[in-house]
Amino acid sequence: MKYLTVVAAAALASLTVPAAIGQAPAAGPAAKTAPASKSWVQPKTPWGDPDLQGTWTSDDCIGTPLNRPANVGEKLYYTEQDLAQRQTQLAKQQQNDLQEFAPENQRVGTAPPSHWGERARRPCKQTSLVVDPPNGRTPDLLPEAKARPVPEGAGNNNPKADSWEDFSYYIRCISRGVTGSILPVIYGNGQQIVQGPGYVMILQEMVHEARVIPTDGRPHAGPNIRSYMGDARGHWEGGTLVVETTNFLGNRTGIGLNGGGTPTSDALKLTERYLRTGPNEMRYEVTVDDPKTYVSPFKIAFPLTQESGYRNFEYACHEGNYAMSDSLSGARAKEKAAAAAAKTK
């Protein structure tokens, strides 16, 4: 953690802050959210920007589906009865996580103990992460998007391994993309925000992406400069940080958990909004607009929270990147053994 904090601070300290040249034009209304307590006042940085700093997590929405089940219809929020049932389930899971030893006569597998995963601390009120359109589901894919190849390893950790390209960019520890880096998954949901005059930096725990976002009004980079995480530019709308990201490399990651699903195109534009609504809660939303992939834009939203003692941990991923060479060499060894066995028949 100390190492990551130093890296985060150094990244901001090393930036030369140019003179502000005006903020970008408004990009629509801020995220709708419940008002904070009347006694709470949004803090400011010493230079006057809203203070979003700290380590935030989306853990409370772990397990909430990206797309709402069709039988739920347009119901965005669970009922109080639903939430009470889910709270009971969480309490039961917490008790199970305290178990140090397997019960007598129970078959024991090789999986790690359940408490190794991260858990929601309270029930997520939403029935889906997609909040618009009203049915809570991503819009249909365009015909040309349906034809794009999806890496076999995008939905599992065991692709056929004919080539490194059979593995997703996430499994190869390259990138999960912008949305894949913040959507809640089973662990590693930390988002450390550090601010400096004219900049916001978001250091994401899993796959250690560090997004340095200028907020001084400078234009986007030219269209020939592209990356996995795109080119981000931010501005403030009242207390809301609005981040517009363009200049993505096409056909790399998708809009899904860990960047899975149909890869997006080079026309992708993301508009994110970060609004602090209380001392320990922030409302996050992102509008996805990819005219080469989806028939219409759509919006994802969920809360981020600060929890006592929560911090980013080092994400070593492949522990020296041995996994890729081991996976490929292991597949070749299995093929060699199968060929040898075939000759003896």
C-alpha cells in the first residue's frame, strides 16, 4: 500500500500544471441521488475543487447483474422486503466466512476458503447496474459488432491456448478497460482518488491502472493517439467530476465485468460522473456511447463507498507473468502427449 500511495503521489507531483484555459462545456445533468445530510458539507481541496480523495469501493454491489433479469421488468430498486432477505443472506455468509475448518466428513476441494473473497457489507438496492434504458439491459448489438470475434478467454480462465490471442486482455493482465476496471467483481474493487491542481488521478486496484485526468480545459489528444484506456478529460459541474474519455483502441475490451463481452470499437465515448453525496458515499455513473457497436447509448450507475480500513493492495496478477508462458507450454505438452499416445494405438 505504501508503494502504491507513493506512486500515486509521484504521478501527480511530476506533472507540470499549465494555466487553466476554461472548463469544458456541460455534458448533461449530474447523477440523480439522494441528498446528503443537511449537516454535511462537501469538502474542498486547498485550491477550491470538490474533494473526492480517498479509497472508494464498489463492493456493496458485488453480484448485482449488469443486465436486469427480464422477469424483473422496469423495477430498478428492490423492495424493503427484498433488501431484508438479502441482508439475512449477507449475515449468513459472514458467519460462514468465519469458519476456519471444514465440517467433519465433508469433501474438501482445492478452492481457497470462502473468506478469501470480498463481500458486500450491505445489500445493493439496485436490480441491475444498467439503469437506462428503463428495462435495465444493454441495447442490441449492431450486425457488424455481432461479427467481431470475442476472445475465448473473455468468459473463463481456460481457453484452448492455441495462441496468446486466445486469452482476453484481462487474463493476459494487460487491461480491463475503463468500465471493466470499476464494475464490481469478486475482489480488487478499490479506486484510490488523488487530486492536484488541474488534475485528478484514479488508481485502480486490479490490474493497477492509473488514470491521470486533466481538469484544466485542454482538448483531447489527436485522433491518431489511442490507448486501451483512452484519452480522458475532466471538468467540474458543481460538485460533480465529469470525465469524458475518447481515443480508444478498437476491438480490445468490452463493456462487462473485467472488460468482458463483445469488444467495443474505436468510436467509443464514455462520459463518467463522480458525485460525492456524503462523508463516505459517492454516486458513480457512466454513459456508454459506441455508434459502431450498440444501436443506442446506455447508462450504468451504482454507489461507491469508503469503508474503515479499506485500502488498495498490490495486484501482482501473473506473479512475474509466468502464467502466459506456462499456459501455452502446458497446452503444447498436452498436444505432444496426445500425439504420442495416438501413435501407440
